[in-house]
Amino acid sequence: MSRFATQIASDVIRNGLGVELLDSTGEIIAEVFRSDANHTVNLSTFGNDVPLHAMEELIKHARVALDPFEDGTPLTAAADER
């Protein structure tokens, strides 16, 4: 992910934590967000085209960085938001 970097960001309004994918200019191009309010985990690319290898690395990093939910529930127990 040499052209890309990640950062962790807390979001008080959405009540959760996210791992953001940044491009070489520092723009956020994707995010994996853990909602502590409803125990969901979602990925957003904000309409950007993101290379598969970058998405795979983002997801891999998010699985570690965002686990567990704030109340201690494992990330693997995330609710399905259908």
C-alpha cells in the first residue's frame, strides 16, 4: 500500500471508530467504520475507485484495529444491517 496510508478516527456523532484509507495527497478515499451504537461494521469508498489490493489491506488492518466494539463484543459479532 505504498501510495496509501491509513489513520484511525473517532466519530462522536456516529458513535464509533473508523479506519480511513488516505491517498498520496492525504485525501480520505475509503473507510471501514465500526458503529458502537448498533454493532455494525461498514465499508465506504465515497464513490472512489480503489485498487483491490488497497481495499484488502484496509480491511485486514480494520479487523485488528477496530476489534472489539466499545462494550467488549467481538467484531465478528457485528450485526447485519439489511
